[in-house]
Amino acid sequence: MNTTRLSEARSQQLAATGAAAPTSPDRTHLRWWALGALALAQFLVVLDASIVNIAIPSLGTDLGLDQGALAWVITAYVLPFGSLLLLGGRLADRFGHRKVFLVGTVGFVAASVAAGLAPDGTWLLASRTVQGASAALLAPASLALVTRLFTTSADRAKALGIWGAVAGIGSAAGVLAGGLLTGAFGWEAVFFVNAPIGAIVLVAVPFLVARDRRGATTTLDLPGAATVTAGLVALVAGLSNAEALGFGHPLVIALLAAGAALLAVFVAIERRTTMPLVPMELFRNRAVTAGNVVMLLVGAAMVALFFALSVFLQEQLGFDALAAGLSQLPLAGALVVIAGIVPPFVARFGIRPVLTASLLVLTGGLAWLAAAPSGAEFVVHVLGPSLAIGVGLGGAFVTATQLAVDGVDGGESGLAGGLVNTSQQIGGALGLAVLGAVSGAVSAALGESGASAEVVAAGGFRAIFVGAGVAALLAAVAVVTIRPAGAPGEARLQGRA
């Protein structure tokens, strides 16, 4: 069966499924309130990525976990989250975006409470695994609901601006809230805090978002789902272990090779399947391709940045955990403000110029921060770069997300949301692994040269900052070379290569 016949068959089946049908119009007057509830759910996912880090030392002491087990507190969440996002997005398209969103939210809240009640490490790791799997349902379904609630270019751009602002708040709030909650109530509080927020979402969304309309059902590509999930598990596991073991370790090599082989098999399956999990023609949409490439690289830069900046502030400037969290508020504030004001610029100048400018500002801010001396002062050497980085990240995330989800059929909006989230998660794992390796190599070289411990540490951190800047610069180059279709001022991009 040739590609044209496969595409026609898939289009006919998508047309028959009610999961692809738009939300009923009887609640469109409530859509901005609905956006608030959906963004609050996304806030939970972003918050959980950072809030647990601060609580790990006290958590390990109470539960008797060694260093290796503590690493799995993070990995047990990241692995299912990053590897199940594509499947989660397609399940949302298949069974209904609202339904899958609610299932994911219930699972996330229940697993959070279970984690807070954990009597031992096994219980905690199992709860974290369910948290990650539930987040893989919640995140793409919520983004799909946003794209379906806001159908005009101007409104969708504003909605995604708010979405990006909430993500920025969650990233900063995780570090700050983790320190406050752990200090005041213990490590359990970083999990229990998800319960009241999740309860608000579960009460609000059924009232604000109409039920999914369904007709005939479509088949689910089980071979494709199995191979891409296994491939992403191996890839994320390999990248996660590369930071500690190095890329030359046999386990890392085996995991990365297995991931690459499974993903190659997945592509072969998708090219021959009538109803593929991920239609390959989706990547012929230049906007989707550009958005995901940029999100991959910016995700790499952001994760490395926040990790290195937290360590730099505490070990180089002598800040405690709370002060380090507070010192990142200017960055988060700039991100939130810019994410809110980007849409009018996109409407006036187009996505590509705004995204390119944002990435160049991000690159400049990272290079500026990388130049901080070993005896740096916060106001002189960190505050200015932090504001520039916040501006660049705010513009980049909103516009890259808009590129990745605009111009995609309603029946594939969940998949588009899963794909852009996967790009960000894989980028984060890749960034931390690669830039951690670079930092270690620079520190080792400085140590062998006889440099002082202070110079060695500062050199390692600067290497991470420079690497993050390179990732941002590569993303800017990607935007320039991968030209999205659409005239300036158009937010909906449907170009084909």
C-alpha cells in the first residue's frame, strides 16, 4: 500500500472518530476559565520536575536510601514520563482529550499522595513511576484541549502565552517551594502539595470543558506503541546514566544502541501501518519539525542551565538552598512577563523572527553568564544575564510550542502535544548528560594542570554555561534554516516541505 493510500485511509478513519471532533460550542464563553484550570494542571507537571530535588537529602535519611536509590527517585518519574508521552498523546486522540486528561490528573494526584505516605523506598519508587506515567497522559491531553478551545490564531497565541508563563512560574516555584515545604513540614509535603491543586483541576475541568463527542472508533497501533515506548525508555535511561557513568560505559552504549535500533524499527512499522501511532507525513509539516527541533535544543539548554546555576549559586557564591531559589525569581519573572507579551509581536512580525530573536537573546544571556569570574557577585555578574535568559526562554518556549502544534488536524492535536513534550524531555536528558560530561572533562583538565580547587570548580560550571549557549545558538540556526511556511502575522502554519 503506497503512502497516498495510507494517508487517505487514515484520514477517513480520523473523520469517523468522535475523539477528533471539536469540543461542543456550548461552553466557549468559559474557555478562558478552562485555560486557567488546564494551565494549573500543567503547572503541577512542571512543578514536580524540580520541587522533589530539594527534598532528596532529607527523604534519603528518613527512608534509608543510598545515593544510587536516591537517583532513582528522579529517574522513576522521568523514565515513564518521557517515554510514554507519544502514546499518551495518541490515547488522548483515540479515547477523547478531556477523558484522558481527567484520568491522567486523577492518577497523578493519587500517586502524589501515595508518595507522601511512602513507608519505604520501594513504595516511593512505585508511586513516582505512576506519577510519571500519569503525567504522560495529562500533559499532551491538556495541550490538545487548549488548541481545540482556542481556534483563531490571535486567541491561540494568547492562550499559549499564558501557558508558557505558567510553565515558567512552575520551574521557579519548584526550587523555592521545595525548600520552604521541606524545611517547614518535611519531605512529604512536596508530594502532598499536589493534592489540593489537583482537586481544584478535577472539580473545574468537567464544568468548564464539554464532554468529548465520539462516534466510530479507530484502531490503536500496538506494535508502534510498543517499539517507540521501549526505544524511548532505553534512550532516556542511557542519557540519564551517561551523566554519572560517561558515554563510553558499556551500559550506556548498550542502552543508547538499543534505543536507536528500536526507534528505527518503529519508523519502519509506521511507514507500513494504515493507522500509525505517529504518521511520518506529520514531519513534512515544516512548522512541526522546526518547533520540535527548537524545543529539543532549548530543553537541553534549560535543564543544564538550572542545574548548573543552582550549584553555582550555592558553591561559588555561598547561597543556601532558599537564597538560591529566591535568586532565580528574576529569571522566572522575566520569563513570565515575556511569555505574556510575545503573542502581539507574533501577530505583527510572524513566528520565525520572534523565535529567532528570542533564541539569540537566550544565547547572549548564557554567554554573559558563562563569563562570570570565580569570585562573582550576584548583582554584578548574575542578575543581568538571568534577566536576558528569562526573556529568551519566555519567547522561545511560547513560539516553539505554537510552531509545533499549529496547523495540525484536530484528530492529531494530542499527538502533537505529546511530540513537543517528548522533544523537551529528551532534550533535557541529553543536555544534562552531554554538558555534564563536558563539565567533568574541563574540570579534570584543569585539575591535571595544577589549578586550585576553586578554579577547577568554576571552570566546570562555566563549561556547562557555554554548552548551554551552544545549544541555544544551534536552535537559533535551526530556526533560520528550517523555514516555516506562512506569511508574517500568521500563527497557523500548515506548510509542507
